[in-house]
Amino acid sequence: MKKTIFLAASILFSISAQAQINDIFKVVKDKTGVDLSTVKTKTSTNSTTTTTTTTPNSNINLGNLTSSQISSGLKEALNLGVKEGVQKLGVTDGFFKNEAVKILMPEQLRKIDTTLRTFGLGSLADQGVKLLNRAAEDAVTQATPIFANAITSMTITDAKNILLGSNNAATTYLQTKTQTQLFTAFQPKVQASLSKVGADTVWKNMISKYNTFTGQSVTTDLNAYVTNEAINGVFKMVAEKETGIRNNAALRTTSLLEKVFGAVKK
């Protein structure tokens, strides 16, 4: 039998590659009596097979959740994060005394800080930074409806992917999808707040003094800077809340949050 198989293999090897496979089987059968079409092949133990499969995570049980529940749960978590974040930031020192979101002097103007302190004007520099934060604290109180409208754009497919994502997947999604729109909507509110708290006047004074001392002509768009920093501050608070809801059952304050996030064990 071994000789027969060896002969069959030899014949297979010698036949032209252009021959039809059925003709090859016929030749082998005529020569040896062995019908290769019925021979079962055994995979070598040394061969490597790469298979891409999706292995269900034993810690995930979404079987009892509808798509609508997943979407509503994610939106509720984001709305809750925005609401709480704005409440914490939209008070005196909400930005200024929170090191995670405190707005510092713009990087391109930090040489102004050093120069003013050199000339004994450190208090003016400190006032300038404080008023940037005061402007953000004032403007952010009007941010809730802007963020709420952005959250409604999340699709059911997005929600499913986000639910199974990282601890701040929903926040990252929201930031990626809405940063530009939020900036456009929020910038006028920040501009009004800069004027309201007197930040624009103080900064004009600071920059004027710096330019006088150094003979330079420094300018910056404080409105754009504070707008970005204020929006990023809210996102940091939202991410903090999202992470808490995902990992701490005590923070799932509604039955929907418990049902949706309880289905995913981190």
C-alpha cells in the first residue's frame, strides 16, 4: 500500500501544473487503482493555521438588553456627566482651584509672567490667570444644552461599540464628534464672559506693559484659548463620571444605568 501511495504521489508531481485536477485524478486511478478523490488527508501536526475568530467575553452579557436601552443608557451617562461636571465647574473656583482643569497662562505668553514678576508685577500676572478661570466658570454654566444637543447625535451602533469600549469611550466619542461644533457654539459665550469679569481689560494691560518693557509686540487670541480649555475641562469631568459609572455600581443611580453598565464587568 505504501508503494502504491508513493507511486501516486510521484505521478501527481510529474504531471504538468496546467493539467486539470480531474484529469490528474483519472490518471492516478488508471495507473494505481487509487481514487484520490476519496482519500482523506491528515493535517500535519507541524502545520500552523491562523484563524480569526471572535471569542465571546464571558464577562459580557448583553442578551437581555435592547439596542434602544444601550443607546439610552450611554446617553444618560453622558448627560449625567455633563450636568454634574458643569455644576462643579460653573461656580467660583470651579476651574481655578481644580488642578485637573485649572486654566494656566497660555504657553506662548508665559514669558510675560516671568517678565512681569521681574519688574515686581507678579500680582498682575496672578490676576490675569485668575480672570481666565473666572471667565470659564461663568461661561460653562451655559454649556449644558450645547452638550446635550451633541449627545443626541449618537447612533445605536455607536452606542454598542462604546459600551464595550474603554472606561472613557463615550467621552472620547463625544469629544471627537463634537469638538468643532462645540467650539463654534461656545466661543461667543466665552467672549462675553471675558468681558463680564474684566479679563480682556486686564490682559490688554498685561500685554501692553510687557511690550513696553521688552520692545516686543505680543498678541494672542484669549477667546479661542479659554474656549478650548473650558470645553476640555468639561470633557475631563465627563470622563471622570463615565469611568465611575462603569466601575462603581453605587454611581449607577438609575435602573437603566445599572442594567446597561451592569451587563459589562470590567
